[in-house]
Amino acid sequence: MCNVEDVKFLADIIEHVPLPLRARYTFSCAPINKKMPFVCTMFLKYARQYSRSEPTTFDWLAKQISWPFEIPNTIMDLVHLEEVFDCLDLYLWL
């Protein structure tokens, strides 16, 4: 079940993106951790791509997430990889 505050948070992120109501609702129910700024940024980029009817290709996605990755050396590098995983999971969910 969606948390109303989470839905409102995501709806506020994409408020300025021209989307049909059904798509806006679907995006707003996405399973995103709102405490991860990189994931929220990718969420907005996905919504913009969708609103422009542009495909989310491998090349586009690889550029956005800086693929290929270096081996993580710090906890922050590992946290970033977790955020990238969440972005890819969001892609599959949408």
C-alpha cells in the first residue's frame, strides 16, 4: 500500500512535467526511497523522457548512471551503487 506522503512527495517532484493523469498517478506510486537524491533525480529524468515520448535506451541510461562503474573503495561508493540499483529497479517497475 502506498504511503500518502510518499505519493505526494513524488507528485510534487513531477508537478511541472506535462504528463497525462494516468501516467502521473503511475509515476507517483513508484517505489522510491525519497531520502536518496540520486534516485529522485533519475525519477524526474524518467518522467521527462516519458513526457517527451523519447525512448529510455541503454545508451541514455548508461550515460545517466555513468556506466561502467569503478570498483567501490569507500562506503559512499557502495551507497552510490545501491542508488544505481534502485534506479534500475525503478526502470523495471515503471
